[in-house]
Amino acid sequence: MNFYQKSLNDFRENFILYIPLSIILQSCIGSIAAMFILMNSTAESFNFIQLTLCVVFSMGYNAVIFAQLKSKLIFNALIATLLVNIALIVINVIQLS
């Protein structure tokens, strides 16, 4: 059994516990990504596409939870949201340096 399957099974078993924790986690990571995107933008170049990606993925995860979809879809949305927001953080930290 690989790491993804173990994590998914743990997520399913403790679904009620992980939902509020994952909302807080992805909201914090998303707001950090938005902060770095806005810190990196200037008056000439506003990173609208990056900010839009950050907001769409974060709100999409919340929508998946509120729609009460299957736990596997919620888990995959969490992974996608975290990957996109962490990638945006890394991109903007590199550009600020």
C-alpha cells in the first residue's frame, strides 16, 4: 500500500476530524500565497493570473466540501489546492529574492 492510499484511508476514517483542519490549512496556505503574489506585484505588472489561480483553487476546495462530495474527491482537491498554492509561494519567493 503506497503513501497516497494510506493517507486516503486515514482521511476517510477520520473524515470529521480532517475537514475543519484541512479548511484551516488550505486557507492559511492560500492566504500566504496571495500575500507573496501581492508583494511581488508592482504598479506595472499585477500578477492577476497567479492571484486568480490561488483564489479559484482555494474556493474550489471549499465548494467541494460544502457540496458534500465523496471523500476521495475532497482529498484529491485538497492535494491539488496545496500543490498549486505551494508552487505559487515558491515562484514568488524566488522572484522576490
